[in-house]
Amino acid sequence: MIEAAERSRVRARAGRAASEPVAFLRRFDWVLLAAAFGLIGYGLWVVAGITRFDVPGDEGYYVVRQAIAAGLGLAALVVAAFVPLDLAQRRWRLLYGATLGLMVVVYAAAETVRGSKRWIDVGVIQFQPSELGKVLFVLAIAGFLVERAGRVTRWRTIGTALGLGAAPILLVFLQPDLGTALVYSAALLAVLFFAGVRWRQLVALVLVTGFAILASVWILPAAGVQVLKPYQAARLTLDPNADPSGLTYNLNQSITAVGSGGLSGRGVIEASQTRLDYLPEHATDFAFASLAEQRGFVGSSILLLLYLLVVWRGLRVVTVAGDLYGAVVAGGLVFAFLFQVFVNVGMTMGVAPVTGIPLPFVAVGGTSIVSNLFLIGILQGIHARGLLAGRSGP
């Protein structure tokens, strides 16, 4: 009798243990997951078109590499979703150290390509540490602020957070990679906002940041102090006519490609800006311009709607997060993702600075797609745990 009762208790515990992963999985945001899968599939289709003539004799070269990266990214998504987020909260100092370590590795191991040290060649794909660092950066700074939740509105706490954020931002800027440094800065402001920093404090920070940019582009150069490289300053002025055959050549070709696509696009064969390589970096920085030329307004709108769906569901994750850390992390990641999309798309049309920010899920680059799927996995984990906490709460 006692043995039968014991076996029954063991079976009951086993049943609960087996049902926990199932219950967790059922509380995923399946709309967000579908949007991510849609972006993977649509991105591979876009890459197939815009890189079709890039490697003679191997039309699928970049598609295969991108698909391999997507497979690695899906594995990262699963890991990020199931590993408890409070582990990152407790170990935020380790994550911050890892972020700085990734930036230092670039200077030690990366080769200089066109004046920049950003990529480390690992064989099948090129690893760009600053892309993965975006996610680790948010996890670390959020951990610092949540640890001081009762003092987050004090200027001392804000100043310390800004100091922590400034170190990796400066290291990325010095690669030089102005675009990624701007993404880190946007993520830092977003984390401060979701952690509870007051509006007037954020406005003050934005004004100071704006003045710093103004000083870097105009005031200090006028006094003989060059903060930015000439090509970086030219890109920030948003003047496509400044040097049409030199510094602003890429921007002019991008605007031409976007405008020539029309409603339904010119197709892969007739898209001369992309096919004949008049548009430099058409598979990376200016992937959206190539998409607009080949698939037109309709094809571009589909991609933007998928992005909008990810942002909408990501913001919903903020509202269902089970704790402050989850909400801050979700908010910081979603805003950084939105900022990246906005700047990349805007720069192809001349309404945002040309900064070299990759287009998520579309631009050729293994680290970018892996880090973005890692981001989606973190959001899924926050969503599922938030719903489970709500179910088991009072």
C-alpha cells in the first residue's frame, strides 16, 4: 500500500515535470514567432535576388551562408527562451565584462577592412562582436538599473549608468562604427526610460546628446578639432549634393535605386543599380534600396509590415513581463531593434545619416541574424514567464 502511494507520488511529480516545458512553450507569443519566421523566409528570398549576380557561377552563395546563420540563430533563440532571465539579472557584471571583452577582441583579432576593424573571420561566417554586444549591453545595463530600482531617478545612478554605457559605446565608435555606436546609445536611453527615469531627465540627456553631435559635426571642426572622420561628418550632414562622385556617391545611388523601383519593382534582371553594382554595399548597408529597386513599393511594404508586427508584439511583451527586469530588457531590445530599422531604411532615402547599420534579417551578415534571433528568444522567454507568473500569482 505504501509502495503504491509512493509510486503514485513519483508519477505525479514526473507528470508535472513533463508538463512544465509544455506549459512554458504554449505561452510563447506565437504571433511574434511567426513574424520572426516570416522575416527569415522573406529575408532569404530578398538575399537571393539582390546577390544573384555577385558570385559568378554560384548564384546561391550568399543565400546558403545566410541560411546557415539563420539555423544558428534559431538554436540561439531556443537557448535564450528557456534559460531563466534572472540568471542574467544576477550576473549582469559578468555580461558587462563580456560586452567589453567582445569589443577588445575586435582590436586584437579582427582584420582591417576599408579602414575599419569590425569582423572576425570564423570560416563559414564572419563574426561581428558588436552585433552580439547589442543584446548583452541591454541585459547588463538593465541589471545595473534594476538592482538600484529605488534610486534610479537619482543623478548619481543615472551618471553611473551613462558611464557604464559609455565604455562599450566608445570602443565601438573607435572601430570605427558610428552606426552601431548610435544603436547602443539609443538602447541605453530606452533602458533608462523603461527603468523609471523621469521624462525631464531623459529630455535633458537627449539635449546634451544633441549638443554633443552638433559640436562634433560643426562647432569643434570649425575650431580645428576633428572628432569625426571626414566621411562620417559628411554622412551626418544629409546633403547628397555635397560630393556626388565621392563621399555621397553611395547615397545618391541608393536614392536612385529606391526611386526606380516604382510600385512593383523592376525585377531581378532589370534592376540595373543592383545587378550592375552601381549601388555599392547593395547586399549589406543598402539592402533595402536593392529590395525597393527589385520589388518596388509592394515588396518594401511587406518587409516593413513584418518589422511593425515584431515591434508591436515586442512592446506587448513589456506589458506582460512578470518583473521589472523583464520589462526593462524587453523595452530596451525592442527600441534598439526599431531604431536600427528606422535608421537603415531612412538612410537609403536620404532622411537619416548613412551610418552602416545593417538591416535586420535581410542584410547579408551572419552575426546580425543570429543576434536578432537571440533577441527574439529573450522576448519569448519574458513573455512565457510573465504569463506563467500571472497564472500562478494571487
